[in-house]
Amino acid sequence: MATVLEGLELEEAAAASEDAAGPAVEAVDSRPGMPLLLTGNQLNLDLYSGGCRHLQHLCAQEPPQLLQVEFLRLSTHEDSQLLEDTLARVPWRRLCLRSLVLKGGHIRGALGACLHGTLTTLPAGLSGLASLTHLDLSFNRLETLPDCILELHSLDALLLSHNCLSELPEALGALSTLTFLTVTHNYLERLPTTLGSLSTLQRLDLSENLLDTIPPEIGDLNSLSELNLASNRLRNLPASLAGLRSLQLLILHSNLLTSVPTGLAHLPLISRLDLRDNQLRDLPAELLDAPFVRLQGNPLGEASPASLSPPGTPQVPEMPRLFLTSDLDSFLVTPHGCSVTLACGVRLQFPAGATTTPVTIHYRLWLPEPGLVSLGPHDFLLSRVLELQPHGVAFQQDVSLWLLFVPPRARRCREVVVRTRSENQWSDLETHLEAEAPKRLWARCQVPHFSWFLVVLRPVSNACLVPPEGALLCSSGHPGVKVTFPPGATEEPRQVSMQVMHMAGRELRALLGEPEASVSPLLCLSQSSPHNFLQPVTVQLPLPPGITGFSLDRSCLHLLYRDPPTATWDDITTQVVLELTHLYARFQVTHFSWYWLWYTTKNCVGGLARKAWERLRLHRVNLIALQRRRDPEQVLLQCLPRNKVDATLRRLLERYRGPEPSDTVEMFEGEKFFAAFERGIDVDADRPDCVDGRICFVFYSHLKNVKEVYITTTLDREAQAVRGQVSFYRGSVPMEVPQEAEAARQKTGTDALWMATLPIKLPRLQGPKGRRQGADFSLLPLNLGDAETGFLTQSNLLSVASRLGPDWPAVALHLGMSYRELQRIRHEFRDDLDGQIRHMLFSWAERQAGQPGAVGVLVKALEQSDRQDVAEEVRAILELGCHKYQDSIRRTGLAPENPSLPGTSASQTPEPTQT
């Protein structure tokens, strides 16, 4: 598979180059295991690991084909010394390169960010590339522009994005043939005045830098058609911009502009002028009314702070307001502060003085990867993970953060908190809720530094600081739960916290099978100190519902204790003194952990408590796989609560169809699910975990994870239809994905990793134009069997299906179809019995197309299902087909008359001629 992919990538790279045509050159390296390095006039070394070693070996051999290379690509993710030595050995002056790519960004870090290469300079000999027109040095560590670049007088395109450049040299004007220049995501603070001498420059991208001024000479770029200055610190623009008569696209969003030249409205070719998220309060009418101007996020029409302040009052600039679109992932914060609304719905407010120097803030939304998120035993995740960079930056004042989330339906005794990560540990921030709509809430908090943030629904947590004098801690969700700390319980003040969980009595009784069983709220106590208390601490729990202190049977009352490192519940009723009142039970402890009061006649209470504990953490969910109607190769995978499956399927019915939900699965909160594609189905996706035809899906307790992927490769789509299934696993992805029969066998085990298998059936991509498009099935017309032994046409199969009636499941099982497949057919056509039968028969027949003996299997299945009448009908159809086949053979003279042949007896007696 790797060889095929490698060849496809080389092919795509060749097609993308303008002179890719030409005879392929044989491999010049005869060492075992070496790839074909030279292909035509291209040398692509960024596709392999160890590209520098390969290039050194080629330079040592100096084959004639090397001197013919015009396109060279080399990854800079190598050791810096090795990369420098390799570039020094290349005979640059002898090469006829037209395109050179020395680029990083091919490798992603642990959090998915593209990593920079190790390139910091270029050898002087590179200036000998007299024919070089394209140079890409993106994603490297260049701090200054190498002098050799300024001697490449044929250069047409220069790409320097994602480096560390703080300025460009004045000698840049020597590149007189340059038409494309991009220096995005650098640290440029000024531009050279010689920039205006690049008379052939057509596209200039200087976004994501630190520019506060633009030299007037930029107006001399007569050929410039696109200019991007977004996300800088520009306060004004030179009037010479109005002289760019060829300008079509001018991007200036996310700056500090207070005015723009009026002449921009009269540029003859301008089609888009983006002025969003600036400080523009007033604009000429020509710009206000122009359809090509974008002005969102500007305080247009608002009075300036100067007009509202008395004379002599120091003027404080108004806080800028920024509204970022989905194509932006960063913004600039100045000492004046700003209010920012991200495209994902997140809001931030930086007060004036929060930072002393301008800072560029980057943001990104992450899926809840297990390495990022740590959920408690009963926590619900309500949002995706928001990352704000740079991490750990210290603000002079707290920054306000608003995270948007959809509140859960049940919030009894639970609270919403924003959780942040600091030094590999998660902590909760003080959170306030603000309503935007009935089903949309903001979680607002103060952020001291930047890191990762998410919204969590957790049981209500009550905390207090216990001094040596003692204290009282009460639960705000359950007033009957109290903890009393006597004087002398601790020598040093320590922080203690309490969480309370309630379990529904109906669910408990269903689990135990005992109508009278009942439990109190589950109490979790924790403390900041690892030491026990010096004096016993009194804990008060309400008695289980329906139980009073005057009527209970003490032999049925159990106090259970669980220490978090262990998974067992211990009955400590005989180890403590239970003081009972009419409503409460009190006991004393010196160590904090989980405590639970049970009332049941069952034995082995600890084991029952473990089951109830696990049930509290379980959700009943379904895994569904749906195909787009317009593009069946695109599959939607989704994890849903059981009660939301039917409504979701109805809502998606117009856009999707395909396999119905899996059997109900019980999952723990925070558990990790995997989906593995079986039977040759590959994944066309661009994620690091898409290996060996697998892709990872992580489902957390909010149950809203959705993933859409194309499940076939380009080669599969061109060659034939692909069918298969997707299986969901809990825990580690198995080394070898089992077949359906093996997976079904594993499902019977109590601790099986396999969870559910859903089929994915793709229609053939090429077929007759008159193909039936019925709602009940979408299979091509087919003939089952062969002409010699007899065959069944589509009409024959429809006739057989019309006679099966309620006996079709027995026939399907005798045909070898699995019980799970029958359940899926019943679900998809739950209101249409005829649709169930036709879909069963035709889906089986399509799988048997071209297989010998398929008709015999059908006849045998009908007989085994006690449908001898239908079996006789099928035999009659087959016999008639054999007669017609033999008659046609004799009529065309392809076979001699032979009474021994089947079907010849009918032809021996001549039929009377009709007149």
C-alpha cells in the first residue's frame, strides 16, 4: 500500500509542475531499498525520510540525470548540521533548476501544529542558479534574508512565510523580475523603500506581521493586482495607494486604521476592499456606498472619545472591537486593549493595560483528545477544547473569556465550570453563566494566562478552608448533607471540598431486582492535605428515601466506603457508630473518601454498590453510519444517546440514507471509541492516525461527536464499487480487524473490545442510465445464475419476493445472511413488509452475481424454510429457461440436433404452421 501511495504522490507532483511531461528516468541508485529518486526532470526528496542522505549520495555519484533536474524539493526537517553540509555539497552552478523548495511544515507537533524546519541560512553557491524562477523557503527559521537570494535575477516567485524575519533588505529591489512575494507570519516592523522598484510585482502578501507604517514608494508598483496587509498595526495608509491602477484586491482587515485615502474608491479595477475590524468612524460616501467594500467591525458613526470629554481631559483611545471570520486564526492585542469575537462564538475582552507591548494571539479549536482532557468520574464535557497562544503569557490584568455552550437537559445538583490547563494539570475557574437564548448560554470567567479551556458540567462542589478552630461544611444541592469539623481537627488550615451525587430509585431497583431497595445520595469528600484529621469529623447523610429512623431494620442498613485508588466498596457499618435520627444518619471518620448509605436485604452489598457506581457513569448510546444521498462515498459517523437516535434519523433522512444504528451500547464517560473500516475499505483523510485504513473517533459524554469521511480511495472509485463495514471498538485498536463472524463471536464475551458493526454498501458507480431509483432498494438490474443451468431475471426475483410473505426471515437465514443484517433491514423498512423482502432478496442476489450455483442455494433455502411451493416455481422458471436456451442454440446452428440434450424433446415434434 505504501508503494502505491508513494507512486500516486509522485504522479500528482509531476502533474502540478508546468513541465512535468517527458520520459521517465531510471533510478540512478542501485542500493537495495532505495526509492526511485529521479522522475523526469523532478527530484522530490520531501516525500522520504532521510532526504539529505539521498541527496548527498546523488551528489557524490553526479549522474547525468542529476544535471537535467529542473524541480527540486527537500524537506528541512533534518538535523541542522546535516542540512547545512548537504546544501554545501550540491553543485548549484551546474544545475539547471527552475524551482527549488526547501520547506518545513511537513511534520506536526503533539498538538497538531506545523513544525518549522531547521534552515537558518543558505550557501553562497546558490546564487549560481541563473534559471531559478521559483523559490519556497516557508516554515523555516530565517532571521535575515540570505544575500545569495538577492543575486537570483530570474526569480519570479519568492515564498518566505512562517519564518523569523524582522526586516527585508534594501537590496530587495534588485529582484526586478519578481511577480509574487509572500512574507506572511513573520516579525516585519518596516519595509524597504526599494520595494517600489519591483515594477513587475503582481501579488504581495505581508499579512500577520508587526508593520505600523507603509512606505509611500509602494504606490510605484504599477503591476500590482493583489495586496494583503491584514493583521498588522497600521494606523494610516499612504495616499500613493490610490495610484495602484492595476489593483484588484486590497486586504486591510484587523489593523488600527482610523482613515483611508479617498482615492481607493476610484481605482478602476478594484473588486474587493476589506476594511473589517479597524477603528474607522467616518468614511467618504464613495467608500460607504461601494459594493466592493467590507466594513464590519468598525465603529462607524460613533462619536470619538475626544468629543465626549471636557477640555483638558486626557484622551483615552476607545477599546477596539474585532470580529474574526472563519478564515482568521489570530488577532493583535495592543496596550489599549480590545474586545474580540471569534468565528467559533468565543468572546474575549482585554482591558486597557492588560499587556505593555503588542501581542499577537492565536487560537484553535481541538477535539477532546484524551491527552488534553481529564474528566472526573461524573463530569460531562459541554464544549470543544479552545487553545489560546502564546501559552503562559502573563497579563497585567485579568482577561475576560466567554465560552458558548448548549446546556444539558438535566442540571439538577450540577454546575457549569470553565476548566483550564496549567503545567499539565487541569483546574476549575470561577464561572458565571450569562444567557444568550433559551438553548444557548455563555460561561464567563477571568483568565490569568493563556492555555487550553473547556466547559464542563460537574456535580455541585462545595468547599471551605478548615482552620484549627473548626468549621461546618454544607451541601448547597442537598441541604441534609453536612460535615462538622471540631476544634483541633487540624493543626494547619486545609482546604476541603464536597460533591454529592443522586441515584434514581427506579434505576436502582431495576438493577438489584428488589422493590424495597433504596440508597442515600453518594458523598465524595476530598482535602488538600494527605494526612488524616487529628480529631474525628462528623458526617451527616440523609437516610435513603422511604426510610425513617423509627421504622428501619438495622440489619438492612449498610454504610459503604470506597477509596479512589481501588475499585471496591467496603461495608464499614460495623466499624463506625451510626447515630440515627428520624431523617438522618451520623457517623465519624478521620479519612476522606466516598461514602454511601444503602438499605437493602441483598447480600454482597459491596458488589452491588460497584454495579450501581458503574451505572451512574454509563450512558446508553447508539453508533450510526449514514451515507449522503448525492455522494454515497461520503459517510457520516455519529454517536448519539439512545433516546435521540430516531429523531436524528428523521431529521437527516432527506440528505442521508444507509445503515441504521447499531445495537445499544453502554459507555463510560470519557471512554475512547475507535472505528475501523474492514474488507478493503480505505480512508481518504489527512490525519496522523489514519493508518492501515483506520481512523480514530473519540466520544465523550456530551455525545455530539460527528465525523464525515470519504471511505474509498481514488483508485477504488475509478475501478469498482467497494463494499464493507465499519466496526466500533472500545479500548486499543486491534492489530488485525476481525471479520464479521469473528466480531460477532467476540461480542458474546463480557469484556469484549468489539462493540458494534455497521455495514457500508456503496452503489456501483457506472451502470445503465435506466437504473431503477426506487425508495425501497437501490440495486442494479441483475440476472442470477447462468444461461446453461437457468437464470432468474429481476422480474423473476420480484415474483419470488411477492410470495414469501412473513417467512422471509427464515429464508434469509438459510441463505447465510446474519441475524444482525436482518435486524437492519427490519429497521430501515419497518413500515413496509414488501420492502423488507425485496431488499433482503436483492441484496443477497447482488452479492451472488457471477457466482456458480447461486440459484441452487436459493432453491435449497426455500425448501429448508418449508416453502416448497416457491421452490417448485423457481425450478419451473429454470427449466423453461434451459429449453429456451437450447432452442436458441439450434436455431442459430451453433449445436447439432441431439435428442439426448436437455430440451430437445420439445423440438422433435414440429409445431403446426399457423396461418
